[in-house]
Amino acid sequence: MKIRDFFKYWFPVIAYCALIFIFSSMPKPPEVIPLFPHADKVLHFIEYTILGFLVIRALAFSNKDQKALNLRVMAITLAVLYALSDEFHQSFVPNRHADILDLISDSLGAFIGQMFLKFK
């Protein structure tokens, strides 16, 4: 893989995961005015929709010989494993906790996000 390709496809995945980690490490994350109960779950969904798309995009470029279904399963699995590690990480951050509903929102977002990449 060329360095240019790494920066185009995999660097966004790594940078975005780092951004998620940084926000998860904050004992008091930026305040968001909840418009309705559990509005944070929508934010989790959006956050992991983006991650799901970035991961499938990188995997599709790196594994051109793989079947689309295999790549989709890998993308969802990687994003959900990251979400699981993120929730575990938050359980050690003061004033934060792991939340199964966050994990479900993250997983649904990852599933939807990978669907935005169309295969030929």
C-alpha cells in the first residue's frame, strides 16, 4: 500500500477513532442541550454511522478481492468492537459510565454507515 493510499483511506479511520477516544476521556463532555429524552443516543448513532462508513471505505480499498458481504461484516465487527472498547474505557473515566444503550446505538450506526458505500 502506498503512503498516499494509507492517508486517503486508513488515516481518517485512525484519526476519527482518536477523536472518539478523546471525547470519551473527558470527565465532563461538552454540553449538548437535549431536545428530547435520550437525545445522546442519536449522537452516538451519528458518530458510529460515520465510523462505519470510514471503516468500510478503507476495507473496500484494501481488500478489493473480498466479497462485499465479507467486507460489510468486517466493517460492522470492527466498529462494534471499537464501540465496546469505548464503553469499557468510559467505565474508568470519572463521572462517566458504560451504557448498553450507547453500545446499541453505536452498533446500529455502524450497520447503517457501512451501507452508504456502494459496491459495483
